[in-house]
Amino acid sequence: MAAGSLCAAAAMAFYPPQDLVVDTPMVHDPVMAEENGTYYVFSTGHGISSMTSTDRQHWHVDTTGVLTGRIPAWTHDSVPGFKTHIWAPDILRWQGRWYLAYSCSTFGKNTSAIGLLSNDVLAHRSQWKDEGCIITSKAGRDQWNAIDPNFVIDEKDQPWLVFGSFWDGIQMVKLDNSLHVAKGQTPVTVARRYAVGCKDTVPNPTSKFAGPNAIEAPFIFHHDGWYYLFVSWDYCCRGTQSNYRVVVGRSRQVTGPYVDDHGRRMLDGGGKAVISGDGKVYEAAGHCAVCHTSEGDIFLCHGYSIPHYGAPLLIQRRITWKDGWPEVKVKK
């Protein structure tokens, strides 16, 4: 198949199920890992979308999805209305095994669940093992939303999960050695879009349930003795009407408090700008991840392309560090 296809999903209507090769992949909420010279990107999609590359330019798209036909029954029991569209995975290599977390939800509601898969080798696409549910949230019971998971392993090899969107913001919880919530632990809020009681909020145009605390997609990256918490502010999923953007704060401790370059706590709405739309190529950009690779630290996210009528396309940029803060550019 010819390189240069914009949208693998569109191509699937004309070709039998097999890998597609694209150089401008359409993705949502990407994460990336490297193994044996191959890059693997996992993202939102039916059964969890995935693709591979050896050069990060030409991508082989797996048109079947990681869990197509194998979505665990417990996900449907935990999240009424959830079917096959899985959100915002995260990938981790820890203690000799790969782990893939994923989100089950319905748009604008906080009855959600985060599931876990494991595998010994990423190339074994059909051998992901169901490891059950990490955590759930329920409307009317919880003031947080169990989506957008990200694993972080601290300097003592202790695993944590940071997750969440809207409601009371970004949450963190300690995990046990099976990467499930440790006994007796409950989530703690580590970042919000607005401080509690702030009156300068913007009404939510997407959901009457979630409220105006427009923050989601946490990702923690450890660098030079600091933990950096990246989050996305404002609204995704609206094409060229999106105003998504990424901000960051840092802390010496994995549990925070995270502060920006002006000393503002992320719990109170602080955050240093990292990437946003430029009004020319991308209207908005967000839901980021950082991958430590043999080529350096690579920042990736999706951006809503103006030339392609709001399609969410993969953005990859190498991180540079200035005065202890990460910098990326919307253009290469």
C-alpha cells in the first residue's frame, strides 16, 4: 500500500484487513514504546489502536486493534454503555514485562474503569493477557473519573498510577507489585484546571455532568531528579473548534506538590505552557506522552490539523531542556 495515506480508518473501507503503511497517521491520545529497534504507538480506538515503525516516519497500522474480539466481559459490567471504543492507553516496561493500561468510559460521564493487560514481547500482538481492573469510578459516588491512566515508577521502584479528567481533576494512587491499587490506598488530587472556589471558570461546552474543571491526560516523566507532570487543559474532540493545550509542573517528590515556573501549584490551576495550536498547522494540540528512546526523549501528542479539516494527527517532537524545564515546538 502506498505511503502517504492520511487516514487508516478511511482506507479500511477499501482494502481487506491487513497492515496499512502511512506517513501521516491519524491518532488520538498516543503513547509510544521502543523495543529491539521498533517503535510501537498505542492510541484510542476500537479494541485499542496500534502501529509500528522503525524510523518514526513510516507507520505500519494494525487494522484489527489490540483487543478486537477479545474485550474482557468485566468492562461492560463495570461501565454500562461501553462497547468497543477504548480510550487513552499507557504502556510500561517494568520488572521484565510489558503492561498496557486502558480506559473504558462513555463521553462526558464519570462511570469509568481502567483495565490492565500484560505481555512479554510487544511484537506478540495477539498475546496480551487480561490482568483485570485497576480502578473504577462511579457517578454519584466518586468526584473523579477513572480514565487516562499513566504509570510512573519512582526512584525506589514503587509503582504509582496518575489518572483522571474533569470533576476534581487529576488523581494519583499508590499501586502494589501487580500494578493494582495497593491495599488501603485511595486516590488523591494532584492537579486542577482551576483552584477550588475560582469564579473565573469557563462553562463546559461538551458535558453538563463534568463541570468546568477542564483538565485531563496526565503524564509524569522523571528527569534529572525532578518529576514532571504534563496535563492537557481545555477541550479536545471538537476538530477545529478544539482548544486543547499542554502545560507542565514539576516536583522533587512523585506525589507532589507540582508547581510551575512561577511557583504556582498545579492544585490551584498552575502550569507552564508546553505546546498548543499555532493557528496555521494545528488549531490545538494535547494528550501527550514522553518516551525515552535511543534517539533521546521524544514528546508526542495529537494535534487538530487545520489543513486536514480538524483531523487529529500524530505530533512528534524531541524535547530540549532549558533551565530545568522541557521545551517542544509545534513545528518540526
